[in-house]
Amino acid sequence: MYFLGPLIAFGVVGLLALMLRWVFGSDASYRAARLPLHGPAARFGALPRPDRFEDRPRPDRRSVPADFGLLRAAAVLDTRGAAQATRARLASAGIRATVGIKGGRYQVLVFEAEVERARRLVGGHSAF
């Protein structure tokens, strides 16, 4: 009688695992059925290893514009360390700031209402 409780618990967990696998599982068997076999795999009848994301378009990260929403660039710097130091300087002055990357350069971003004040504080560190 002592084993009945754990047995039921393991059965429920196993049933949940099977249901989750069925719901969230990949459709690899469907893709494997429609992918042609190439090379040695074709000779031995092996199934190809399909790419799970073959049908999804892959965005080119270089062409996607970096939109930071309500944030504006107060400084544009070449190194992450310089951007972090500028962010810390703005934080010590009470201006909320973060660091983002656009075009391979680091931007110190602040809210639009604080842009002018932030640019005055960073002085010659911004490269616009």
C-alpha cells in the first residue's frame, strides 16, 4: 500500500511528459519524409537530419535597424568600456541610461526628455 502513492505520482508525471511531448514536439518526421536523401545516407537508407528551422526565414541582423523606442543616443563610442563608463557618469548625475549597439558601435541611450542634459554631461565623448 505504501508504493501506491509514489506509483500514481510517477504515472501522472509520465502521462504529463507524453502529453507535453505530443503538444510541443517537432514535426521532424514530417520534414524527414519530404527531404531528399543525399550522399552516403541515400545508399544506406538512413533518414536525413532535418533542420528544425528550415522553413523559417532568417533575418539578416545587419540589415535590421536597431530601434530603441523611446530612447535616444546621448553618446556613440567605439568600446564597450567607454560606453559603460559614460553610462555610470550619467547614472551618478541622476540620468537613467543604458548601452545599446548599432552599426558595430556602442550607444549610450537615455530617454528623450533627458537627451540634451546627458549630451552636455558627456561633453566631448560623443561622436555625432
